[in-house]
Amino acid sequence: MKTQKAPLSIKILHWLTSFVFWVMTFFTIVIVLVNLVLLTNIFTEPIQLRIEMPVPIEVIEGGVLHLESADLPVRIEEAYGKLYFVDTPIYITRIVAKLMLLAILIGWFITWKFRKFTRNLRHGLLFEIDNINNLKHAAYGLAGLFVFSRVYMGILKSMLEKQLDFESIIIGGEAYNTDSIILFALLLWVLAHVFVKGIEMKEEQELTI
């Protein structure tokens, strides 16, 4: 198919996608190296590991809001933060590193496929089966990321509720909502099928003529 000159908006989209792709590639290489180093037992000292809390926490302690004419008692209903493992055992660090590697590999796959899609789009190759498959594969990657995030946060939330004990906070509430990921995946998947249907209709029209 003859390529067409892409508008500026498509070029900008491709440049941004390429930038994100190379950033993801850099971090993927870093995480791979971290996992390899952790397997060599080079680190003898405990690592100070911090991970994002999968759920908001309820703070039991209240405070006072100082106004001009009165002091108003207040209480924080929900707060977000990181869980700090003081002197983290190496086996926990290895588990977290492997989970990070899996997550970033999924992210790299998504950006790689979307970069290929925008590159072909820039060259005017939208209605090509191979390019539409790039969009479909990106949707599959997003669906995989959604499943990974839900399983990861669900397991971590369950462990924190059962095994973590604090005097001043309560671990509760629902895990972070990641439904936007699966919605975006479904959107890309539907668009891919719409493009495939358009190609089939065009081919049928050409055969009829």
C-alpha cells in the first residue's frame, strides 16, 4: 500500500510513544540487572525496601484545626503511603524484584506494540492486518497488566490485613481501583475489530467492482 504523509498530530504521537518506549527499555534493563545481581548474593547487608501500600489506611489519631475563633477537632479518614521494611530480608527483596520484572516486562511489551502501531500509522499504513494486530496485542498486554495488578494487590492486601499489626492505624478499605486499565484494553480491542471489519468491507467492495 502506498504510504501517505502523516499529519503533525500523528508524528507527535509517534515521538511521544517512542520516548516512552525507550524509557521503558532502560528501566527494563535496569530491573533485569537488579534481579541478576540479587541472584549472585553480592548484597550481604539488608536492603531498605519500600513498597506502595495497596490500600488506603485509616488513621486512628486525630488532630486539631486552628481557626480564627475556635479549634476544630479533625480526623484523617484515609491516607496513602509506602510500607517500609526495615532491614529487609534478601528473600523478600528477591520476590519483590521478580514481581517488578514481570510488571515492567508487560509494560515494555505494551509500549513496544503501540510504538509499532504509531510508526505504521505515521507511514499511512493504518488499514493493514499486521498493524491492526499490533493494536490488538497491546490490548492483550493491558489485559495482562490488569490481571497482574489485581492479583498482586489482592494478595498483598490479604497479607497486610492478617499479618500486619499497628497500634495507630487500621488497614482496610478496597484495593486501588485499576478498572481503567481493562476499560482501555477493551477500547483498543474494539477498535482493532472495527478496523478489521473495515478492511473486510473494503476487500468485498473491490471484489464486487
